[in-house]
Amino acid sequence: MEQYGIANVWHQGDFVTRFIFVFLLGMSIVSWFVILTKGFANRRLQALGKRAQLRFWSMPSIDEGIAVLGERAENPYRAIALAGREANAQHAGNEPSMQGSLSASEWIARGLRNAFDDEVARLQNGLAVLGSIGSTAPFVGLFGTVWGIYHALMAIGASGQASLDHVAGPVGESLIMTAVGLFVAIPAVLGFNYVNRGNKRVSHRLNRFAHELHVYLVTGAKARSEGTRAVSEAAANKPAAAHLAA
């Protein structure tokens, strides 16, 4: 059995077989790079979202809030805050623009929406790569299997030895290519779902931040979340409930 295995397939294979091996290996490296890179990036963005909720809204002005978000250009919360401040300044200053008859709320909402869409599109980077690898790697491996079986059968026919021990080895080695294709595709598909789920959590936080910023720029007050509103209503109803109990 020592003459069988992946090493033997590599040594006995032709240029096409070796190219498929290298191609699948490259696809695996790329998919794992995207999975790890996007996974760490999403964790960092989730931490930035928590920091934005705690530190940004504790500042007395939007300028100081943007300052505490840092100077990193890839911070999506900073990009949305800058877009909101710029849209507010454009409308308030009557700067020459194509805003037409849009109100301040509509103009600011448009600027925030554009910045939000840009950041969400940036979050999607790499998903197309994972999706392509997950869907094509099995077929690449299957092509390697078909190619290997074809050459194995050609070699068996030329030697004139068609016994089971001469057929099982070469055909079994060719099936290794399908296994390699699945080995590449399965992590890519799972990684696609993992990264996509993380992107949805980040985009949800970004959307909420943009909504709260829109309310602040239009009304001058931060929008209360559902949890804050529920706590406030419970606190307001508590004295009444105590009075009824008495």
C-alpha cells in the first residue's frame, strides 16, 4: 500500500493533475485567509460598535464625538458620523448643491444612507470569493477524478492487465481528487455563512447608529432605544402600580 496515496498521485500524474492539485491548494489558502481576516475584522467592528454607543454619545457635541472615534479611515462609525455632519453643514449653510427642495431631515438621511451603503458594500468584500470557491471546488476535484480515471484506464488497457488489483489502485487514487475538492469546498461554505452572519450583526449596529445620528442632527436629541424606552415607561408606571396596590 505504500505505492498508493496522494504522493503517488502527484508523482504519477501529468501536468493537468498537478495543476489541479496546486489550484485546489491555492483555493484552500485563499478561503482560509478570507475567513480569518473577515472574522477578526468583524470582531473588531463589533467592539467599535460598543465603543461608539458608550463613548460617542457621551460627548457634548458631534465634533468631540467624532474625535473619540479615532482617526482610522476604515472605522465605519467615523465615516457615517462625518457624512452626517457634512450633510447637516451643507443644508444649514445653504451651500450650492443639487439638494433642491429636500428638507433638512431628507438631506441628512440621504447622506447617512449613502455612507451606510458604502460601508455595507465594504463589509461584503470577500464573500464572493468564498461563495465561488465553495461552489466550484467540488467540480474542480471531480474534473481531476475524471481525468485521472481516464488516464488510469488508458494505462490499464495498454498493459493488458485488467485484474482487480491493477484497477482498484489507480481508480482509487483518482477519487482522491474529489475528496480534495470537498476538503476545500466545505470550509469555504461554512466560512461564508460565518462571515455573512457577522456582517449582518455589524450592519445592524451601523444602521442603528445612523438612525440615532439622524435623529440627533434633526432634533438635537439622541433617539432612545426600545430597551431605554421600556425602562423609562416601567419607572413611570411604578408609582401608579404602588398606589393601586396600596
